[in-house]
Amino acid sequence: MRLKRKVLLLVPWLSALLLLKRYLRNDRAEELPLSEWFDPRKRPDVVTTTSWHAPVIWEGTFRRQVLQRHYRKRNLTLGLAVFATGSLADEYLEPFLLSANEYFMRGHRVVFYVLVDTLDRLPELEWGPLRRLEVFIVSDDGWPSDFHLRRMSSLGRHIVEGIQGEVDFLFGMTVTQIFQNHVGVEALGTRVAQLHGWWYFQNPRRFPYERRPTSAACIPFGQGDFYYDGAFVGGTPLEVLDLIDEYLKGVIHDLNTGLNSTYEKHLNKYFFLRKPTKLLSPEYNWDAEFYPPPQVQYVKVAQRSKRKF
């Protein structure tokens, strides 16, 4: 009941958020035609194009120099947000930021948005050129240990209060990830989803979608495209805000019907209804507990690992 009361307090904020969305223009999503930078024939061993003609980004399928020229002309500012509190911040925040500083969108202006519960957890780092840090202090606000609700509601508030006017594209990642190779402008898109590294290689009939019909996150048996990972998501600030909006509304709906589905299941429902314009392959978030299969030739981001491939 405590969680339900707390989430229902979001309703007035959601109304303000929806009003703001009507006035925000999604004019930052200009993208090159696929034919100019993307060649799916380079990777016949994997899925490179979806049924709705969105590219799936694997190393070798994109022309990096063409994309770099295009986006440099646009003089972009890019955002990367990470939420790190408690022991997660103590253990993972410094290696995450060190690796992001080295590998994330090199050569472009980047704002790192770090959401922490205390400044004491913030490591002292020397930032590279074109990079700056913004820190937001988040309190528990009475949340009963629901990590994803705290993370997404906090990020949504800061998008509304300023981020949406500062960056052209925004990514959210989990602090337990670590960059191991360059992640560049090939990842930019209006609505970007991350394929789940484990479930990509499994039978779709086994995908762990929410199946309870009364849940807002429900995807019926026999439907669904891919299984997406909530650890890495991005797009224009407006699209990320829309994802947060739909997730929070889904949580409120489920609590009103006595259910409590997971963030990742709500995320999968969102991308089922609003197809991603770009999908990142498992190379962009590989669980390092497992040695990568032949299809994963180039691990760019690893989950919970200090091991390199």
C-alpha cells in the first residue's frame, strides 16, 4: 500500500509532463538515409534489419566516417544519464564514468548526468575535452526500495526541468555497465532500444514478457518482436520522456489492479507498441559472465565485469 500511495502522488506531475510534451518539438531527430551509411549485407550471420525496416547495429554494418561527417555538421550535444546510489555507487560508479569518459561519443560534446544520493559517493575524475559533469542529488522520497521507479521518475523530472533544452540525444544506462570499446554516433536515433544479449539467441516463444492480461505491460502469447534490455536506452529527450511517462502510467495502472510488473516488462510493452527506430545489437551490452558467441565479434559494453574480450 505504501508503494501505491507514493506512485499515485505522481499523477499531478504526469499531467504537467504531458502538457509540456505538447509544446516540446521533436526536431532533433534528423537522420541520414540508411542507404548512405548502413550496409546490412556485411553481417549475413545476424539479424540486421527489422520487419519495420529499422537497422540493427552490429560492428561492420555502418560507415563510421559518413556518420561522423553528418553529425559534426549538426554540432550536437549528447547526454548520458546514470543513476547510482548506495553500494552500487560505491562499487561501480567510478569505473563506469572512467570508461564512459574514454569511450562514449569521442569527439562530440557530452554532458554526463549523474544522479546520486550523496556527493560523498562522487569520484574525483579528470574529464576530457568537450565533456562536463552535472550532478543531481536524489533522496529516497519515501520510495520503498523500488530502484527503477526512483531512477525513472528522477530522470523524468530532470528532463522536464532542464535536460531537454541542453542535449540533442539522451541515453540512460545502468551503473553496473562498463565501456570496453568505442560507442559512437552509430547509436544515435530518435528511439533507440538495446537487444537483450541472452534472449536474442533464444526461441521467441520463451521470451519472459508479461503475460497477465490485466497488466499494462502485457504482450499476449504469439506476439512481440524482440526482447529488449532496460540497461541501455536512448533517443531524443522527448522520446525518453515519453518512455518514462508510459512506464509510470503503466505502474499506476497495475497497482490499481493489484499487480506489480517489472520495469523491463513495461519497457518491452512500450517498444512493442512504439517500434524503435534503431536497435543496438548485443555487442552494446554483453553479460560478461558468458563468453560471447561468434556473432558477438566486438563487445563495446560489458555488464558487471572487469574482464575484457
